[in-house]
Amino acid sequence: MRRETSPEEEALEELRRLKGREPPRRKKRPPWVRYIAAVLLAAACIGGAELTACRFFAPALYEELMEPVRETAGRALEAAVGAGTAAAGKAGEAAAALTLRVRELREALRDWMEEAAAPPPEAEPLAEADSALAQPEIAPPKDILDPLISDIILREGQEVLTGGGVDIVYFNQTDELRAEQRYGSDPLATHGCGPTAMAMAVSSLTGETVDPADMAAFCVEQGYWCRGHGSYLSIVQGVAESWGLDCESLSPESLEADEIYRRLAGGDVAVALMTKGHFTKGGHFILLRGTTLSGEILAADPASRDRSLIPWDLPLILEELSPSRHDGAPLWVLSKPAE
């Protein structure tokens, strides 16, 4: 009579039988499997979360990153379907090229991520985006507008502000003419008070009319444009030097009223960086262009004709100057060089 075996004995017997066998050989994967693995590895090297962010926020860069991956995947699929030596060779070449390309694209992606996550530059850029335009354009009372004190006239087809120590060639960044003009990648109408104010100053003091769009292009080339923030404060001294104007920074803390009156009455022009107040809700460049007999200040606001015609009290101007103290801010006096 045959003795029944227990389950434990059967398991031991099976284990002895398997130990006597050679381990099964690992099946060699065809080339196309290895190529697809290489493609997936390359895509992983580029970065998962970063690539997803790039797809939504920088689609052009995303397409550039993914194009070589798609190309290699297509060749790998061709090799898988055709199982041909030539197709497999093409996939292999693409995979090798992809390795080098991925290194370059990883650098590009890293640069993009750093730029996207970077805080605003620390060189005190002017945060003027929409700030001047956000200030409502309210017509000033008629009794404070006197064409004998200040007016805007047309002279040879160009608007000119009269009544100050020097007539100011006037440009307005918000005009319909400026709607399509750019300051770098930003609209001149919302971010261009810096180059517009400097275009007015240069055109008025040198006799060479410089359009704001041309000044904006020059400022971008010279590095005075700050993406999304308007202009670096170095724009004033840099533009003045380029056009041969003397530029002197005045400290609001030690400034005496007689000094600013004397300079403006003598034909100098001051560039003032304003903060939140009557001229702006953020940061804004304007010109101070003269004085009245009653001791008020005349301005040239690149975002408002009305504010350019109102006489302003000097204490109010000084109170609303920006607290920035970089690159000569917040008050510079421009003058023609002594002959």
C-alpha cells in the first residue's frame, strides 16, 4: 500500500527537482526594446515636473525639448515593426545623437527654470508696470490752467510744452501711436515712462529729436530695460552720457528750494523718480522743466498731458519722490555741457 505524502514533503521534493536544473537563460531583448528604453531614459533625464511646467509656461521651449525624443521614438518604432538592420541602425544613431542633445536641452531647461523662478533683479528696477496708467486722468480745474504759464503747442508737427526754463519736446507714452510699440517685450504704453522721459529730455536739450520708440530700442541694447518692470535706474545717467549731457544727482535730504529753482529757471531739466501719489501708484519717471512766478514747479509727465500743464508745489514733489537711492535716484539734473 502506497503511503500518502504530506504537502510539506511534496514541496521539498519539488525543490530538490528544481535545484538539479540549470537556471533559465535570460531572453535577449531585441534592439528596438533597448532603443525605446533609451528614449524613455532620455525623457526622464530632461525632467518630469520641470518638463510639465515648461509645457504650460514655455510651449516653444517644450517643443524644442521634445522634438528629438519624438524623432528617436519614431525610429525605434520603425525598427520594431520592420525588424530590419537598417532601421535598427537608424534608431541607434538617433539614440546616440539624443544623448548629446539631451545634455544641451537640460541646460536650456535649467536656465529657463532659473529665469522663471528668479526674483526681480536687485539693481533697483523701476516697478512701473501699469502704475502711471492706473492713475485716473482727471481734467484739472480750468482756473489753474493758464496758457500764459504753460501750454502745449504744435511746432513743425511736434507737440511742445511751453512756459518752463526750456521748451520741452513732448511725447506721451499712452498715445494711440504708441499702442503697438514695444519696450523690449513689454508695451511702451505701460512700461516705457523711462525711455519716453529720456526722449523728451534729449530732444529738448540737444536739438536732436529722438522718438520714444528709438530711445526704447537703444535702452534695450544698452541693458537699461528690466523685463516686466520698466527701466533700471541707471537709464538716466547712461542716456545722458550717451548724448553728451551733464548729469548731476541731487539729494532730496540736503536739497534747498533755492537750488532747484535756480537750476530749473536757468534752463536745466530734472528727471524725477516718483512713488505712490499724484503721479503714479507705483514708480514713474517725470521731468521737472521750470518754475512759475509764484514759485511752483512745472512738470512734463510722459503719461499725462493734463498733469504736464498743472503747476505743482515743490514740497509735494519732494514728498512724493521715490525712496530709492541707487544710481543717483530719485532726482537727477540734466544740462547742456558748458561750452
